[in-house]
Amino acid sequence: MPTYTFRNKKTDEQWTDLMSISEMEEYLEKNKKKIGLVPAAPLIVGSVGQLDSKTDSGWKDMLGRVAEAHPESNLADRYGKKDHKTLKIKDTIKKHRKRAKGKI
């Protein structure tokens, strides 16, 4: 439900209430002479989604180069190479780390 800012015409006191459009219209109709609606800008959502979906390919290329320089980072998991050879190397490294820790 939207919020509306009302103004007392005699005292210039302002307050905000949460109500439906029909309730607001009914409230204003009952109190025509005493209460007025304060005009306000609508709340507009500027963007929705992830930041990287709105960036150009040059920035994504830069993130890919950083990911290649740091293959064990979280950035590498997201933007690094996804070819078969790279994935097999990562799997082998994980397998040997587990074996070194005694988990296999």
C-alpha cells in the first residue's frame, strides 16, 4: 500500500499515512475543507538485477584477466576460463588437496 502525505489547511501541519488509494480518496472526500493532499514525487526504482549484467564487455574482460592471474580466487570461479582443460586442472587440484588433508 502506498503512503500519502496530508496537510491540515488551517495549521499547515503535515503527516504521512499508509492506506489504499480508495481509502485515501474517501478520507479526502470526508475532509475536503480541512485536509489536503501534499503533492510528492513518485518513488521510482532505478535498476534491478546484478551490477555485472549492466557493465560493458571491456570491464568483463578486465575481470577475466584478473581471474587468470589469481586462479584460486572467488573471482576466478565467476569470471575465469570455463574450458574443459581448466576445469579438469581445478578438479585435480581439489582432489589432491583433499588427499593431502586425509579426506580420501
